[in-house]
Amino acid sequence: MEKLIITCAISGAEVTKEHNSYVPYTIEETATEAFRAYRAGASIIHLHVRNDDGTPTQNVNRFEEAIKAIREMCPDVIIQPSTGGAVGMSNDERLQPTLLDPEMCTLDCGSVNFGGDEVFINTENDIIYFSEKIYERNILPELECFGKSHIDQVMRLYKKGYIKDHLHFSFVLGIPGGQIGSERDFLFLKDSIPQNATYSVAGIGRYEFALAELAIKHGGHVRVGLEDNIYIEKGILTKGNEELVQKVVSLAKKHNREIASPSETRIILGIKERQNENM
Ligand code: KMH
Ligand code: ZN
């Protein structure tokens, strides 16, 4: 089976230090959490940035500072900035980190309720706009799908040429208001994407490790991190992103899946080919 790509979503935009004190806010905290996740086995860092007071921001200068600090501690890790940002941000605000030409970024492929009155809005025209901006810089988008209808949306836009190969999906399951992360849901989603596509799972809260183990067994890839889940086991807060990644590594060992390094991840996802095209 293909080596396992572990992505670590180290901070997100919603979770705070009140939820778990390891959530990074400052540049130094962000770089340290990224380094610890990388040291444990993550080859991709899914990156949101915060102001020092913890408020989420998509400010390009803040991203630049964070990426520089991460690069100093782990030069070869793949940095995948979020273009989702936080609920309520404008499209151009959200797209700012793409101006830094990262190797990857997220592309959110549909709208979803985020609990209470919050709706994370990604209309079809928004997705087309984001796609144009992302592909024009030859960045590989990770296709964030919060349910099956988002996969269908991707495939419609793929047929029309807005979304292009390589297709790398992320099934983000368990958002309050989105599709849940049961085994049945997982199997349905993984069987709904083209054979030559790759996928990663991001289980929210209690779904994190159950989905991780399913993906490991079925040849998929895994995302964990404080953005998605703050517990190492039921009722026990994790001591940071490193511990969450370590738990995935031990699940991978149990199922005889080797862990992909950043350079192996670049080959699996076709990032290497894109870099050659850019030269
Ligand atoms: N914070 C959410 C509103 C992404 O990173 O692309 C959006 C999000 C998805 O986290
Ligand atoms: Zn995110």
C-alpha cells in the first residue's frame, strides 16, 4: 500500500487556548507546534494563522512570517495554507496566502452549516473564483469536502475544466451541520471519487481517530490536529499536535503502513511534477 501522508492542522480558526492551551497563537508558538507535528511524522502542515491575541487572520504578512518561522525549524515540510480562513471572511481576504505561492492550499468545495447561526459559505461561483486564482499560480489544491454533495460539486467543475488533475480530496466529517464520520459515510465517500484520485480524512472531535484508522486500513491518508480535535482520548485533553500525530503513527504501525516523508508526499500528490513545470 502507498505510504501514509499525515497532515497536521495545528491551529484552525475556531479553537482557542480556553479549549486547549496548546493552540498556537504567536509566530513562535505556531512554528513550534508545526515542528513538533513534523518531528512526530507529519509531512504537511495545514496552516491557519492568528494574531497574538488569538483572533484568526488571513493577513498575507502574518502568513509570510509564520511560513518563514516554520521553514527555519523544518525546511522540507509541505505548508498548506488555508483559504477557508474563518466564517464571514471575504473571498479575497481568504485567498491572501496564495500570493505567497505555497505548494498546496485548501479549496473549500461547498457550503456547510457550522453550528448555531454560522454558515461557511462557498457558492459554486466562489469555488470557480478560488480555482482560477489557485491554478493560475500552479498551486495544488486540497479539495475540502464536508459531505458527498461537495464531491459531486468537484466532479461537475472537473468536467467543465475549472478543477484539474491531480485530484486530492479531504473528507472533513463530523462538523455540526455537516456529514457525520461513521464507517458507512466514510466508505460511501471514498467509493465516490475517481480511482486515480487520492484522499485524506479529517475527523472532527470523536471521529478523528476512528476515521484515521479506517483511512489507514483502506489506503487513504490522514489529517489530525488541534483544529479538528483537542482530545487524545475521551475526556483527556491532548498535550498538543505532536501527541495527536504520534497516535496516528502508532495506528499506522499496527496496520503496517509506512509514513511518507515530505519528499515522498510530493511524489504521491504530483507536487514534484508541478515544480518541474514551474522551472
Ligand atoms: N475555519 C473554517 C471556516 C479550510 O481551512 O480550508 C474553514 C476551514 C477550511 O478551516
Ligand atoms: Zn482549516
